[in-house]
Amino acid sequence: MRVMGLDVGSKTVGVAVSDAMGWTAQGIETISINEDQSQFGLQRVEELIKEYEVEKVVIGFPKNMNNTVGPRGEASQKYAKLVEDKLSIPTILWDERLTTMAAERILLEADVSRKKRKKVIDKMAAAFILQGYLDSQK
């Protein structure tokens, strides 16, 4: 059973998928979106769900450090509802606090240039989100 992980931002959605056994997460791509124009990349998400035979989607849920839900958390909740309604697949909101910072730190330690970091940070954060979920299921 494959699971997809999404790191939803205001301009991009990082995408990761699990292996067939549901043990490891791999970042696969970053989808450009435009919230202001209601372009959420759902067509590409649907293509990837079919291509990888995904059975559920884990969406990063960015809570504030005091456990409250801010504007980005609300945006993730709306995105999860869109995915469920439009693509008919179950979604799970997963606490993603600090995942992007962790991905950034790893890329900095690996001495990856700013330009290259920008290209991979979202799919790497999606992989962190998905791996956290997969680890919790064992």
C-alpha cells in the first residue's frame, strides 16, 4: 500500500511517496501552485496518485509552536478537503512542525547551494512529513 505525502505551501506543493511496503518515503517532485488564482495542482496530484497507485494522502499540518492552528494550518485543512472531495481519496493531516527547517538544515550541512536548495526543499519536507507518518504506523 503506497501513501503520498504533501507539503503544501502558498506557491508550491512538495510531493513524496512511500515504497510499496509503506516503510520509506522518497521525495518525487514539486508542483507549482497559485492560491490567489485557485490553482492547487490537483490534476498533477491525481496523475501521481494513479501512477504510484496511492491509497491515502498525508498532508503536512503546520501548527504553531503553542499547538494552535494559524492561517497556513487552515490552508492545509482546506487543501485536504479539496483532495478528498475532488480526488476521492482519504487524507490525514500530520503535524509538520519544523520539517522544513530540518530539511533546510540537512541541505545546509551538505553544502547545497541556495539555488539548488530552493528546488528540492519542498519535496524533501514532504518526505520528512511522510516518513514521520510511516514510522508512527509501525
